[in-house]
Amino acid sequence: MSTIQDVSAEQLAKVFHHYRQALGRDCDGHGVKEEASSWERTSQDERKLMVAAARLALLELAATPARPARLRKYYAKPGEAEWGC
């Protein structure tokens, strides 16, 4: 599994573009708008905008502090659970 540091904004923008196109179709596979365009055929302005949005998303995810371990709820480890009275 990759970490946020391993993903470039350009890679994330391409993935967003791919799924936006895939999810923009109805159940029959027909395009809701125009036929899906590839990343390469997307205008430079739109590509720059998507890369900027992806960069901001990565920065936000990287800046979000992890939940402290003591606040996480986990089941007891094997042999640590209290059984009975």
C-alpha cells in the first residue's frame, strides 16, 4: 500500500479523472454527457486545475493528525479479554 508521500499530485489527478469519467455514466454504460475523454485529450487548463486540487487534497491528508492510539476502539487481543464474573 502506498503512503501519501508516494503519490504525486499528477497521479492522483489522473485517477480522479478516470473515476469521474467512469462514474459519470449511467447503468447502461452510456455517457451522461459527452463520450469520455482521455487524460491526454483533457485541456491543459482543466488538467492544471485537477492537479492543483489533488495537490491540496494530499496536503490536507498529510496535515491531518492521526487519532491517538488510546482513543481508538479495538477488540481485545487474544487471551486478554475478561470472561465471566
